[in-house]
Amino acid sequence: MLAHEAITHYCQAIKLSGVAEHYGPLAQQAAEEEWSYTDFLQRLLAYEYEKREQRGKETTLRMSGIPKVKTIESFDFSLSSVDKTVLQEILTLRFIEETKNILLLGPSGVGKTHLAIAIAYAATQKRIKTRFITAADLLLQLESAKRTQRLEYYLKRIIGGVRLLVIDEFGYIKLNEEQANLLFQIVNKKYETGSIVITSNLSFTQWKEVLNDNEALTAAILDRLIHHSYLINIRGESYRLKQKREAGVLNFPATR
């Protein structure tokens, strides 16, 4: 077996795709520039490391459930009341290490989901296991898991298996007693063991209406969510309405 064939074989066997891809050109460059063996090995391993890191990021992003990548760079702070300094601190992702939560509150169209996705995406790029899901889909999955007697597995592996859980659009659907109790189990499962990001169009005083008018349960959920958290109230005009107005589709004035 020729040397390059042997190297390719071993790389495939032990899954060193970065080495397989770069060893040839790098070996030629090393010979031409008279690198030491140590320099050659260091640079070759760097390619392997970078390839694995990129592959890991892509896998974490794919498994996260993020519907469409949005970043903080594309968020228009000029149309929002969001404090950019606070967002920059959040995007360091220290809040995940500290198992803190983030609650993004505000009316429809002010960028809550955009910010939630940007935070989730930043986490995936640090290879932090993340799950992004709407409140409606989460409840459907919980009910299905309970109906098929897989609730314990779902809570342990799907919810407990991620360090960051993002629940989008809480407040649009009124929960029945079982759904409210299932949501409490989620919040309780993550309390001080992981981080939750929630977006909601409701103020905290309105949460009881969504949670089956159960005052005790609402208090228990909010207590766990707020205890270690960033509370971000977003004000401003809906981005979607602004675009329609600028296009001439709407003719009523902006509200603040």
C-alpha cells in the first residue's frame, strides 16, 4: 500500500477527515519551507480541530430546532427599547453557566422571537445543547409523551438533555389544567439546572389567565422563572406593521 493510500485509510478508520483533507498540501508546504516535524504536526492537528469544531456547531444548530437563523447583528435597535448593553452581556452566554433565565416580554412584532433566536444561535455556535420550540408545539409534544407513557423519558432526555430551552410565543393559547401542570413540570425540571428563554406578549399579571386561572400554579411557575433571570420588556412599533406602512399598505399612524 502506498503511503498516501495508507494515510487515507487510517484517517477514514479513525475519522480524521481534517487530516485526510489537508495532509497532502500541508506536507508539500512543509517540505518547501523546511518546517520542523513539530510545526507540521501542530498545523495539521489545527485543521482537524477546526473541522471538528465546525461540524460540531453545524450538528448542534441542526438539532436545536431553530426555524431560521437570525443574529443580533441584524436586529434593529433603533426601533426598539432594548438595552444593547444588556443584550451584549446576555450574548456572552454567562447566563447559561449561571443557570439564569431570560424573559422577553412585549407586544407582537417588536422582535422578541428574533432576539430569542439570536441567543439560541449564539449558544449553538459554542456547541451548547439548545432546544428552540414554540409553546404550542411544546404542549403537543408533552401531551403526546404523556399519552404514550413516555413523559418521564421526554422530561429527562429531551428537556433535561439540553442546557438552554427556548419557548417561543407563550400566551397565545389558553392552557387547560393538564397542560398547565405539564408546563410547570418543564419549568421545575430546568429550575437551577439549566436555562430557559421565554417570549411572551403578556405581562406577568396576565399569565394566570393562560395558566387555567390557577393562581397557585402561576405563582409557582413565575417564582422559578424570575428567581434568577433577566427581565426584558420590549416597547416599540411592530416591525411588520412598519414595513406595511412604508410600503403604503397601511395608512394609520404608528403607535408607541
